[in-house]
Amino acid sequence: MTSLGELYDTYLRPLNLTWGLTGASRRRIMLASAFPALIIVAEVVYAVLSYALSLAEIYGQVSSEPWHRIYTAAYHLRLLS
């Protein structure tokens, strides 16, 4: 079994590649990779909060709670899939 270092030495080092990444370009790459994860986390948090709390509960009113929870769970599961 070969390691990643051996594969790099075998195939990429002979090409004499220089990546030329500065600190700013590294930060841009990290931010660009983090944005999709941030959006997914926001969607999951939104789905959990909207499932846990309905608007009627927030305002202190009575709602058809079991049916509302089933509806919001089904709706957000469909959005997340």
C-alpha cells in the first residue's frame, strides 16, 4: 500500500509544479469551501427550529400542534433531500 507522499513524489514532484498560493488566496479558497457547509447548516437549523416552534407557540396561542409538526417535518425533509 502506497502512501500519499510516495504518490506525490512519484507523479507530481517531477513536474516541478509551483502552486503560487499567497495568504490571501488561501483564505479565499477556505472561504469558498466553507460557504456551502454554512448554507447547509443554516437550512438544518431552520428546519429544526420551525419543527420545534410554530408561530402559534411563539405568540402563545393554541394551534393544531400534531398536524403542524407533521406538515413542517414532511415539508423540510423534502427540501433537504
